[in-house]
Amino acid sequence: MLRISDISFAIEGRPLFEGASATIPTGHKVGLVGPNGAGKTTLFRIIRGEFALEGGSISVPERAKIGGVAQEVPSSETSLLDTVLAADTERSALLAEAETATDPARIADVQMRLADIDAWSAEGRASSILKGLGFDAAEQLMPCSAFSGGWRMRVALAGVLFAQPDILLLDEPTNYLDLEGALWLETYLAKYPHTVVIISHDRGLLNRAVGHILHLEGRKLTLWAGGYDQFAKARAEQRAIQTAAAKKQDLRRAHLQSFVDRFKAKASKAKQAQSRVKMLEKMETITPPEEAAKRVFTFPEPEEMSPPIVNVEGADVGYDGTPVLRKLNLRIDQDDRIALLGKNGQGKSTLSKLLSGRLDAMAGRVVMSSKLRIGYFAQHQVDELFIDETPLDHIKRLRPDEGQARLRARLAGFGLGADQADTLVAKLSGGQKARLSLLLATLDAPHMLILDEPTNHLDIESREALVEALTAYSGAVILVSHDMHLLSMVADRLWLVKDGGVAPYNDDLDAYRKLLLTNDAPLKNKDKATAKPAKPKVTKDQLTAMKTDVRKCEERLEKLNVMGDKLAKKLAEPTLYEDGKAGEAEVWQKKYAEVRTALDRAEALWVAASEKLEAASKRV
């Protein structure tokens, strides 16, 4: 049980918690929600013991492990699979001790503990998690250095999921996942065997993966039963009741005060007036709920253009002379709302870059209206803002001739008020930075807006505001997002990017979601690794890395074979089957079966690595 008792905490004099309390029973799945900047991530750091409380306490069960994704996995030559396996430090330590221990009693203790933590099936579990997060069998043997930061964040997430801490703290994990990975995570968390607390603004995740919502508002914590939609409905009802009660009390108070004012000077009514004064003094004030701060996005309206605004005719597009998408024939009109679907690495971002003019067609042609203006937002642009400048500085650079009042009005139209306008970008929240980037992308009133994961770092109220703004916007919208709610509310056309082509998807998003959850066949990912596509020749360094992979696979096989031999020897002991030892025999048989399963998996990995080395040796 995670117990938060009357905690108080402030940062730089700004209170985040004042007498906040909540109790999360063991095994509960909880979504932590609240406005950007309310203190959700800070609460996680307090739970992990990184910050000292000013008052109150947080208690967890004795020896309970608390885990979360603090930062991405470092770039190293360790394979993804080994990196994830190493995340379970207890398993790694026990396996190392099992190879050196000589005391029979200690050996038995180690083996029993390995069985308790399901150590023998570890490789299979680690591989399954990596596959769910988008890495196929060959990529799991590649070194971490072959992947970009976003993909190494997935490896870090895989590591903490594999380690299975007793209390799992996840802070916006879907921000670096695609739609497929986000849906897999929903399913995984719903079945996770221990306590989960997840900060998220993804309504789908909060409706399907958790059973409670922990709401942080007004420096207090409130635990609500049910998913997010149930919480939102119950909270709205509570706010309505509270507002009505406060209004009713105000009327009652005014009535009593009126009587006192009228009759306090009359002797005949003095006693009654005094009685009403006491009633007023004893009346506990009902405070009406504060109005939620209005989240807004105000997109400037473009002039109308004749259709089509973009026409793609037989185009190929890709990188370094290698096409990713071929023979594209697409048309976009100004009133289109298009969602790009497809597994990661199939070319959604490549198509976005082609449509935005950031990539030229390698063949065919792309015809655009002569006066077409295009707004482009991608998540990496948030990280490219000038951290030592204010939002006002950013917009002033692009509009040097506009007065300050007009510039501030533009910022306010994206929810950046007077305080945020003059705050250094380095001190803004992720959501505020995203708002600034969206403002810069739409400053010229684009006829077509291309948005690649626009909701990352936006809280739920801001996401709803974005939906409203996009619905009212008169330009074309091209969306890439893992946020199913956003796609369902905005898009009226679906394009599926798959197998080097782009075609209309004629079913709905629910059908696509089911397809992703039931289709286990991984699509080949061409864009994951930061390394360039393989050249006809293989370098000596590449060959050395492949030989290292084969050697590691062989070492893993050897260790598992040794474990298997030890277990087989144990199972051959006649004393194991004496009366009263049936349970013990069953335990050792289960261990042996798990080792055999791990061996099968290790052999498959060894065969894949050996075949890869053999093929590469011919191209040296």
C-alpha cells in the first residue's frame, strides 16, 4: 500500500502540496492527472525520496521496490536484450552468485530465489516486452548505440517493465511511443501484477489501463474510482452540486443578514436578530469550485483556395537515393482532415516531410498551389526553441514590425498569458513550449497544417482545446498521432502508410485498433536505427560487432546448458520423489521446463546472429 499522509511541499516558494493525502492499495492501477505544472512529476520524485517533505509523510511496504523511467538508456555496445535483462539487478546478482557459490545451503537459497522471481524465463519475457515496444528479434541483438534517443527511451521503458518493481511510476510513457506501442502498453499495464501510478493525458490509456484516477488540484489529492471518463463525469456532477450549494448558501446568508439589518435596532425583534447573527457566525462557508483556467488555441484563418491545394502524381520519396514510399498518387483539398496511420518506420514522417516541402520527390511530381502556405509541427521542434529567450522574443523575431500589444495578443491566443510571455523558455513547462511551437507553426495562417504528435506534453484540457481549434480551422489538417481520441474527433479521412505505399483506409479507427492488437506479425522498420542503410560492403567494425553478438549468444547458451544439466541431475535424485516431497519435485520440474524454454529462445537468437554473420562475411 502506498500511503500519502498530509504532505506539504513547495518549490521556490510556490506551494505544490498543502495537507495532501491519498491511499493507493497494493495492486491498484492509478492514473495521476492534473493541469500542467501542478506538481505531478514532483510527486513522483517525492515518492522516490529525491525531495524532502516540509510536512507529512509517504510510506510504502517494507522492502518494496519503486521503479520508473528516469532517463534514456546510454548509447553503448550492449545489445538491447542484454540491457533489458540487466535492469533486473537482483536476477543479475543471483545468476553471478550461482556460478561461484560453493556452500550447499546458499546454493539452494539462490536457486529457490531464482525460481521465485521467474529467472529462467527472463529472456523470453524481456524479448516479448521489446517486441511489444517495436523491436524485432534481429534488432534486439543490436547495440544501443545503433538507435536514436527516442528509441533508447523505449529500451529504458522495457527495462523497468521487465524488472517489475512493486510500485511502478510512469511519467507520460506514450510520449515516445507510436500508436501501436501505446496500445500494447495499455494491454500490458492492465495485466501488470503490482501497483502502477501513471502520469498521462491520454484518455484512451486512462480509460482502458487504470481502475482509479488520482486527481491533483488546488494542492490536494483526491482518489476517484473508475477510468478517466467516469472521473470526469463524477467530478462535473460534484462541481455542479457544490456550485448549487454555494449559491443556495449565499441566498440564505443574504436573507439572514437582511433580517438582522432590518430589526437589530428594534427591541421587540432584538432576540431574533441576535439569534440570526449567531446562525451566520456558525455557518460553515461553502466555497464554489474555481473555474478551470480556459485552455485556448486560436488559429489564424487562411483565405480560401481552389482545389486541389496539393496533388501528388506517381511520386517516390526517400533518403540517400533509396525510396521509402513509391508511386504515390494523392490529392489534398483545403477542407480535408486526414490522419496518417501505419506502424512506426513505414514512412508517415517521410510523407509528412514530402507534403511540407522538406523532402523533394525522387520521381514523379508534387504540384502545389502557387500561393500555398504550409504550417509544420513536429515534436523535435519543441526542443529547438531558444531556451535563453522568452516567447515574446521568439514571436518578435518573426513579426518585427508588429506592436507589443498585438504580439502579446497572439501569445494569449495560444494560452500564453502575460507571465509566460516574459518567462525564459528554459523555465516553461513542456505544454507551454508545445503551445509556443504551435503558435510559430501557424503564424502565417497556413492553408495546410501538418501536425506530427502535437499532443505530447499537453494536458487533457489543452488537448480538448486543440480539438476545438482544429475543428473550427478552415485549412487542411494532416495528423500523425498516437492519441486515438484526437484522431477520432478531428480526422474524417484515414490514410494507411504501409509496405512502401499510401492508400485510403476504409474502416474506422476502432477497427484499426483491433487490427493492431491482434496482428502480431512485425512490419520491417527501416527508420529506427540512426545508422545509414547497409552498404553493399560490410566494414571490419561491423563484422567484429556481429562476431561479438554470436559469441554472446554462445555464452548465453552455455550458461543455460549448465543450468539445465544441474537441474536434470537434481531431478534424477531418488530422494526427491519420496513421500511428502511431491511439492518440491514439482518446483524443480517447473524450473527445468523454464530452462528448456529459455534454451529454445537462446538457440533461435544464436541461429539468427550466426546467419547474419555468415551473410555479412560474404560482403566484406
